[in-house]
Amino acid sequence: MDDRYGSDVLATGWRQRGNPRVAKVAAELDLVVEVADDGYCGAVTKANAREVELEDRVGRKRLFPLGHGFLIDGKPVELIAPAPTVSRQPTKRTASGSFAPADQRARVALPSRILVEGRHDAELVEKVWGADLRVEGVVVEYLQGIDVLDEVLREAPPSATSRYGILVDHLVPGSKETRMVEQFMRGPHGRFMKFVGHPYVDVWQTVTPKAMGIAAWPQIPRGIEWKVGICQAFGWPHADQADIAAAWQRILSRVTTFRDLEPSLIGRVEELIDYVTAPE
């Protein structure tokens, strides 16, 4: 026999049985809705946890409480607050390819530091890795040649808490630079220093030919000072040190990111940064 009253008239939700379900819709920007009571139709311009602002086609704006009483495409809906928006700042990268931190204030300088052979080396490292180094608190100093490292070590020797990472030009088997590095590593301070180098005669050559707009760096004959020979090959002035400095600025201007440098330099500088920032 049919049960005309159903199985349980006191069951939860019996009042809602048979009523159509009303969809809940977030009041997102530009959503077009109609107000059921008076037929006002407009697009959402802003909304919060309690109310929504609608703007009609002629620019008039009105506020309504969120909830029931709205239509979308003629069907009733319940407007609810939109999900909170997450502010997404564009991700920036430094010239070295690292992600730039939101707070880029420089840290207090670490006692450990990076030493490079010359002013041009220091300027190149600063241009590409400067932002990273300031965040890490790493100071870069130039030596005016590895020949003067002995003097530096006498005046301010490295230690377990003040290590030196040293970038050397033309660090290849059999070179004068390689022999000097081996001697330093055998000395009393060797365990507190890390030497790395690139195979080029000078840091100028670590800028890629592509960045320079050439097929390859010129080969300079023995007996001609290398930087003078480069200037001659490019047709640049080379009469004095001011001309050499101007030539370097031309080369440095071609560098905007790490991609303009040879990998053999990029990897070595990264090694030094890791070394001087590693925990004791």
C-alpha cells in the first residue's frame, strides 16, 4: 500500500523537498546579474563579505546585500563573497638569473670576501652578481694582480671565520698563475682559501663573442700587450690607459645578464659565492 505521508515527516530537510536548488555564485568582477525585485541589471564592480556593487549599462551604481534575490540568465542564484585575491607581484630576476627577493636591502658585510685580480674583474662581477652579493653581504675586492696576494695575506690573513674566495685569470695547467695558486694552497692559509679561475688571458674574453657581435675574439700575437692588441684589432684608440679603460667600458656595456658571459666564468663565480657564504 502507498504511504501518502512518506516514511518520516520529521526527517531533516523535509521542508526543502521538492524545492528547486539555488546555485551559489561568487560575485566576481564583471559578472552580470539581475535584481529579482525590481529588474535592475548590472555588472559587478566590487564586492566584500556583506554587499555587492552593480553598475548598469549607463554607468549608474547601486549597492545590494549579498545573498538571495538575484538572477543570472533568468535563473535564481545566491550571490556569495568572492574568494580573496592573492596579490601576485611579477617575479623579477637579477642579472645573474637569481630570483630577486622582495626585500632587497643589503645585509651587513660578512667577514669572508671574494678577491679578484683587477678592477675590470670587479666591475664585471658587480654588474652581473652585484644584487646577489649585496643580499648575501659579500664584499668583492680587487687585488691588482695575484702577485700582490702575499701582501694581502700578511696584512689580513684569512681564517675559519673569514675565508677568501679568489678569482684568477688564465688559470690553466702550466701557467704562471697556476703555479702561484699551488704555492699559496701549500702555505699556512691554504685551508681558508678557495681559488677558481677561467682559461682566458683576461676577463675581457669572458664576454661571449655573441654579446660582442663578433665571430670570435681576435688572436693577439706574442710580444703585443693583449689589451692593446684587442683595441688595435677592433680599431679602437689604444695610446694610453684612458683608451684601455674606455675600451673596457665598451665591452662591459655589452653585458646585461649572465647569458652574455662564458659558462666557464659563471660557474666559477657561483662557486666562490657558495664558498664565502657557507656556514662555518
